[in-house]
Amino acid sequence: MNASSAPGTPWTEANLPQLAGRRVIVTGANSGLGFETAKALAGAGAEVTLAVRDMTKGEHAAAAIGPRATAMRLDLAELASVHEFAQKWSTANPEGLDILINNAGIMAIPRTETPDGFEAQLATNHLGHFALTGLLIPALVAIPHSRIVTVSSLAHKMARKMNFDDLMGTKKYSAWGAYGQSKLANLLFTAELQRRLTTDGYSTIAVAAHPGFSATNLQGVAAKMRGNHREFQITEFVNRRIAQSAQMGALPTLFAATAPGIPGDSYVGPSDKWETRGYPKLVGRSASAQDMAQARRLWDVSQQLTGVTYPL
Ligand SMILES: NC(=O)c1ccc[n+]([C@@H]2O[C@H](COP(=O)([O-])OP(=O)(O)OC[C@H]3O[C@@H](n4cnc5c(N)ncnc54)[C@H](OP(=O)(O)O)[C@@H]3O)[C@@H](O)[C@H]2O)c1
């Protein structure tokens, strides 16, 4: 992979390297940032699996992208589905996996539990991706310099630390608090995964990205769940007026997935002062997201909860 932008020129989709023959999985690729990410990577020649929970939406998205996109069912909120997906994908692609993009997510929804008994935001945004990545590690390390990109958020800064005493929010639940925790978990996961890959001498890297504020379905999901039409209309209005496009929001993910020479555990976001919009650049993260003791503890808890043990 050797595509970069000239010094001082913004990095755009035009800087994507040629990806013919590369295999990519994008979770939550039927809409928003995942769709734009998958479309751009397929446009650069990659074979892209759209990992989606709704096959009708997934097949519609694959048709819109073209013949290099294929939909495959993955519900991150069900461990059985994660196992089924990983096994099916690995059997169909014995050569290995070049890029895994952990993108799917839900935001600030009322408290619900998954069939595995986990709080839904932690389950979807972190635990499902933790299990998926662990099951796909053999496929990833089979390809030198493969990448794992996990999509976090500015909202990770809302979580001062992981609340290990009440990870599932059974004692006290706040919709935004749980979202912030899950996005902090994305960064702690990336840091500990990179540490383990480095220790074991693999060239595979784990990196993270965030899209700033981008107009997608994400902001309206909670309002729809509450049946609050007025709130939904407001999120639509704010998206139209303030947010950047989903295409712009996908650029940090695309940069993290392909830009040459970025170190493991990099974090990529938009370039404006508040990181809400703009072209991709390396960005900082909260002190809590750099706390390796917390990262190791989250790793252990995630292994226990998912039952997925990494070969690292
Ligand atoms: N948009 C922003 O401003 C923003 C800001 C910061 C971070 N992010 C992050 O960006 C990522 C992508 O979100 P987006 O903005 O593109 O929103 P989106 O358009 O709502 O896309 C989210 C995707 O995740 C999928 N998904 C949800 N639950 C799933 C599950 N259990 N299993 C499999 N897929 C599931 C959705 O599928 P369905 O269509 O079936 O629901 C959808 O395809 C998320 O991780 C989000 O936290 C977004």
C-alpha cells in the first residue's frame, strides 16, 4: 500500500492505493459511514464483504456498490451470529484477511439487553467487535501488514474510565454514558490489541478512527426507539445544517485502513479545530484511553464475557 497525498494537500479518496486482490470486511456497511467506506474500498479494487444484520438492506447496498461487494449476515449483538459469520467467511476466504473495519454501532439508545444478556451498546460497539476480531485473527495475521480499524468517537471523552463495577448498567444506566463507555472501550481495545500484536512480532496493526460529526442514521435511532417523532425531526434538521457528509466522515477510516507508514495504535480523525469535520489527520485521545492497566483489564473481562480467547 503506497499512496499518500502531497505535503499540505488534504488526503481524499483519490489517494487510496490500488487494492485489487485485497480482502476487506466492513461491519455495518449497509448505511452511513460503513457504506461509504465499503464503496470507496471496492472502487479502489478491493473485494469487500458487507457484514450486516439485515440481509435485505445488505444486498441492496451491495447492489448499489457493484460486483466487488458481497453482503454476509453478522449481528454483533449475538455471539452465535459472530461465530457463524467468522467461520463462514474464513472458510470462503482461506487466503486471509487484509483489512477488518469494525465500524457498526448504535448510539445513546434506551437500555436494552442482547440475547447474551449484555447491555446493547457495549455488546454491539465493543464486545461483538472484540469477539469478531479474535475469531478473525488467524486470517489477519496470515497477511503481512494487514490492518484492523476500529471506529471510535469524540464521545469517548465523555467516559472518565470504564465502569467495571457496573459494565452492563444494571445498577445505573445513562444512554450517553453507556455510549461513551463503549467508545472508550474501542480505543482501549485498539491499544491492547496493538501491544499484543507487537509482542508476538506480527506486522498486522490495530488502529482507530473517528468521523467527527457526520450525517448518518446514527443520530435518529434512539428517537425512533422512543417513538419520539419531534426528536427525530430535530436530529434530521441538525444533520442537514451542521454535520459533514457521510462521505467526508468515512475519510478518517479510509486513511487509517490504507495510508502508508502510520504506526500501530494511531488514531485518525477530521482536521478542524474541534475534530468535527475536515480531512483526516492523526489526532489525540483522552488520558483514560491511554491507560494500559484499564486496557488489560477490559481485555480480560471481554475474553471472559465473550468466551473468545485470542491466540496472542
Ligand atoms: N455519524 C457520526 O457523527 C458518528 C460520530 C462518531 C462515531 N460514529 C461511529 O461511526 C460508526 C458508524 O455509524 P454511522 O454514523 O455510519 O451510523 P449508521 O448509518 O446508523 O450506521 C450504523 C451501522 O451499524 C449497523 N449495526 C447496528 N447494530 C448492529 C448489529 N447488532 N450488528 C451488525 N450491525 C449493526 C447498522 O445496521 P442497521 O442499518 O441494520 O441498523 C448500520 O449499518 C459507529 O460506530 C458510530 O459510533 C459516528
